Amino acid sequence: MKFVSVRELRGRPGAVWKALAAEKELVLTSNGKPIAILASVGEDSFEQALGELRRARALQAVSRLQRKALVRFPRGLSPAQVGKEVAAARKHRAR
């Protein structure tokens, strides 16, 4: 995957768009660190691509929560502990 700096995008946008058309995906960097992924989409596939991106982000969030839960509760939770956690979350949400 090709990396493109913010400076390059500002200074030579035409070259970046050509690279995006050829590569289909580019990593946008700032100070050498990745900050975004540019992905080419067509007008006819925009909605589908956006939906797939949102699903991928949701799956990442679930995976992150599962990893945190394994650290916090390495042996899992008993049904009573699950009930306690659910009640606490609902109480917090009701505020």
C-alpha cells in the first residue's frame, strides 16, 4: 500500500488522485504517522462501500471490547456477575 503525506496531497493533489486511481487505496500520513486511509469509490458503489466501512469499524469496536473484557475477567463471568454488569450499565444509561 502506498503512503502519501498531507504535504504531498496539498502540493500535488493531481498526482495523489492518479495514484489513488491506480492503487485503489492510499494511506495518508502526517509527520510520518498514518492518519487516514483514502479509498477509491465509484458513484454507483459509494453507499455500499460506506456501509461496509461502518460494519468493519463496528467489528473493530466489538473486538476491542472483547479484548478488554478478557483482561478484566480472564476466567469469564458467572451468570450472577453478568446480571450485575447489565444492571450497572442500565442504571448508568438511565441517567
